[in-house]
Amino acid sequence: MTTTVPRILIVGGGYAGFYTAWKLEKLLGRNEAEVTLVDPLPYMTYQPFLPEVAAGEIEPRHVVVGLRRHLKRTTVIAGKITGISHATKTATITPIAGDESFEQAYDQIVVTAGAVSRTFPIPGIADNAIGLKTIEEAVAIRDRLTSNFDKASVLPAGPERDRLLTVVVVGGGFAGIEVFAELRAYASSLLKQYPTLTFDDTHFHLIEAMGRIMPEVSQKTSEWVLADLAKKGAFVHLDTQVKGAVDGVVELSTGENLPTDLIIWTAGVMANPTVVRGSDLPVEERGRIRTRPDLRVGTDEDIVEGAWAAGDVSAVPDLSGGGVGGFCVPNAQHAVRQGKLMAKNIVAVLRGEEPKQYFHKNLGAVAGLGLYNGAFQSGNIALTGLIAWFAHRGYHGLAMPTWERKFRVVGDWMQNFLHGREVVNLEAVQQPRAAFEEFAARPRPAAPAADAPAPAENKAEPVAAK
């Protein structure tokens, strides 16, 4: 008689997915269940550090956590989940190599596919803007800005130099404000290396459709951040919308046009549409998987047995009462804690026990605004400046998963304190074969074939007259 163990399939290796798998390895007995995680990337990205990566303060590889390195008992498949049929408990996996998709059977499915940048059909945005959800985007932003300084340094004052030194960030939430402030500080530090450029040559604009920035903090803290950015020569356009970005010219609803070579889009996220639309799991009106407080998929009245969800792809009720619309907001605070609890609840259900409900009261919000500057808000307590910057680094330094990653990040901070931030431009790495191709020897073209002699005319022999 053969026996099988429950098969747990985790969709996505972001915060919630990684922490679920990591915690399951600690809680499950060696032969108690089989865990498989599917993600096209081999790492989890700690997204709160992306602004610092873009500003050259942290080495990019240090803010990602290798899935295979830290998940010793989990099978990691490099691919995408392109379909979920919970009715038959099978998922369709499309691997990153090859064209053949295959079916994966499961007993318990954990949907933690995260979110992607939410954009609108604004002319030029899809062709010219870049998001800030991945480590690749953060590196590209840093290299583009640094490369533009190289180009601008050899140009005379004029429209083209202004365009290269103009940065436009769309979205005044935490991600937008942090990358905006970090890049403003980064550009100021770059000026020491470029004597032909001055502070007045650089132009930073943030566009926010609402009447305020950073809704997660108090109005007073938000106004302090605005004043601080203004002191540093950064312009924030409130109650302003982007109408177009064709050919890199950002057209604003106020009638102003901003020619730029760097447009960063941070105006919201949405649940991963590939997973949500390819699934038969219930979805709420905002396109997220409908999830119960115990992180099982379903509602209070109807449980979808064997299906779990957490993180940005899910609509988890916020039992603390602080969530927008009654649901947990999409941030790392919730995703990490949901992942840990979900692992405990899955193990509890497998062992015939009752799962627990997710409850977490928001600890507050903390933002880095460039070296030695930040903003912190927790309830009625607000901190700004240097002490808030220490709070930012302290919180995220502790929150970074695994001690190995913590040491690497803290090591970067210490190196920067001693030697300054890294300002080397490696934009050429995005075309790594360019130098090789430029000088590579190629076979000579074949010589044209020599002209063959014309064939002799076939003349008939004269016939003798008789």
C-alpha cells in the first residue's frame, strides 16, 4: 500500500510566498508534506530598499534573497502560473525556458503572486516610463541618471542638457516620495564629480493627482516633507495629472510641459492579473482574490477548501479597523506577517486543528528621504530629520530577511559612511555584447565568382548543294 503526503503549491516568491515557504520548512516534519514554489525569478526582492539601490546606497544583489539558497526543503520551479483550476486542483505552469506548459497537481494552493505597477492609458507612458517594483528597475534608474550626467557634462547649456538633467516622478505615495528624495540627494552628490554642471542645472519634478502626498502620515508630517523637498530644489505638483509623455515630454494638466529622459511611475499597484484572471478562485471588485481573516480563500459564509491567499494579490479583511475600505493595505508589513501566519494555519489544518485569524495593527510608516534625513509616523507620534532616518534604517535593517542579508546591507551602509556612496555608471551592462561585437572579427565576404566564358554558339553546318 502506497501513501502520499499533502502537496502544497505556492504561487509567487515575494514577501508572502517566501515567508510562507520558509516558515513551513520550520514547522513541518520531514515527511509531513511536499512544498513547491513557482516564480519566474530566483529571488525575493526587499522592495523598501529599492529607492536606496536607485540612489547608489546599497549594492543591488544585497536586497534580494535567493530562494534556492534559503529554502532547503522546498522545490523551486522557475516559471509562471498561467492557470489555476481549483475545481480539479491543478495549476498550469509555463517555465521560463521552452514553450511547453505542464500541469501541476496540488492539495493545498497558496496564492501570493503579489502586485504589478498599475498604469493608465496615457499616451507615451508605456513607451517612455519605468516603474519601481523590481531590482532591475532600480538599477536601470540609477544607471540612467548617472549616464545622463556623463552626457550632459560635455554639452553646452541648452534644451538638450536640461532634458538629460530633468527627472519626473509620477505618484506621491511612499514609494514615489522616497525615490524622488533619494534621487535628489544622489544628484546633489554627483555634482562634485562634474565641475561643468551646477545645482541649478538639475531639475526634479514630482506629479501627484491628489491635494497631498504620503496619505499614510499626518497632514503636518506631509507638509514638513514638502517644505524639506522645496529647500532642496525639488518641485512637487499637487492636484496635477499627467496627460501625456510622448517622446519624453511630460504634458501636465496645468498646461506645463516637462522634457525629460527619466520618467518614474509609482502611481499605484494592482494584483497580478496573469494569476487572478487565469484562476477560478473568487475575486472582489478591485481584482484581488477574496480572502477570509484566517487567510483561506472565500468569505465568512463560504470557504474554498484547500486554497489560501496573502499579500498584495489578496483582499484580506483588516480586523484592526485601520485598513482602507476595511482591507489590509498592500505593504510589506502585512505581507510578511500574513505569510508567517499562513504557514502556521496550513500546518494547523493539515493536523486537524483550527486556523487563527490575522490581526495586525499598523506599526506606522517610515520613509528615507536621502542620507541623514527621513520621516516617521506612528499614531500621533511623528519624527523627522536625522532621528527618523535612523528609525528608517533600524526598522528595515531588522526587517530584512536572513542574518546573511542583514549583514550585507549593514556592511553597505558602513562602507558608504566611510567612503561615500557608489556613483559608478554601469548602464552598458544592459547591452553586454556591444563592445565585443564592435571589434569582433568576422569572416570576409565570399569573393564574387569569376565570369564564366560565354558558351559557343551552336551553328548548323552548311549543307552542300547538290
